[in-house]
Amino acid sequence: MQDQVTVLFTRRRRNPISWLIRWAMPRSRFAFALSSHAIIVAGGICYEANMIHGVRKGARAVILDGQTVVRERTYRVTDLAAGTRWGDQQLCSYRPQLPAWVPSWLQAALGTVLRILNSNYDWRGALGLGLAPGRDWAEEDVFFCYEFVAAFLRACGRDEFADLSHVGETALLAISPGF
């Protein structure tokens, strides 16, 4: 029996970072990418590589907060359990521990900055894909969203990508949903 995972391609309205990602990774020379983010839905749980939180999982409503789904694609996989085990191993465990002397009005902002600096989000890969697409930016322990989706699919038994560092929306939509 084959299992399925769904990939949600999303973007944020009126968000300059979302717009910049769509511009940097176009579908063609004349068309922006449809999405700026990708989320895996496996067994009713969402997984994503998030710029602030790193790799995380959660309920669909929490993960999709503030985002618009522009496309969904369901893929057949041979081993969903292996993929979810792999996804659970990638979760970012960093939680900022702020000193007691930090003023309360500064704690939220400082906590966000520390999460960004210490998460397992692949900033070099995400930025590098738009700036120098021919270079191999992949690292084994940090991920940007599209790279994470491709690695999750690989962990579930799909092996369409020889190199995860060049995966974007177009590559994920190009692979067949079945075998």
C-alpha cells in the first residue's frame, strides 16, 4: 500500500520577503513564482522550514496562519512512517533563554532575533539559490522550505532529486505525483 503526503505552496500578501522570494525564483523570465514557501502535510500534521522557527511541525491552522495556499500537490510515497521519523529528527529544539536583567519590553524582539540566529533554517541556501543558483548550497542539518520538502519526500521513499540545493517550486511541481 502506498501512502500520500501533500505539499502546500503558499505566499503571504503584502509581505516584501515573500515578494522577493517569488521574484528571485521565477517560473520563467517573465513570470514570478507562484509561491514563496512550501509546507508538507503528512498524516494530518504540517512540517515546514520556517525563517524564524527553523524546522517545526504543528497543526495546519497554526502553520498556515497569515499565509495563502496558492497550490496543493499530493505525492504518493512508499514509507510515510520513515518520512515522519526523519522530519521529527530535524525539528529545531532551540528555545531562547534570556537573562533576567533583559527588560520585559525587549524580551519578545530579542527572543525572535535569537531564534533566527540559532534555528536550523538554511539562510545561505535560501539566499544562495536566488543569488548564485549554480552553486551547491546544501547542508545536511539545515534546510530552507523547498529543500526541506524535497528531503522529506526523499525520506518517504521518493528519490527524484540528485541535489537538494537547487530545489524550488518549479522542480517540486515538475515531478510526478505518482510512481
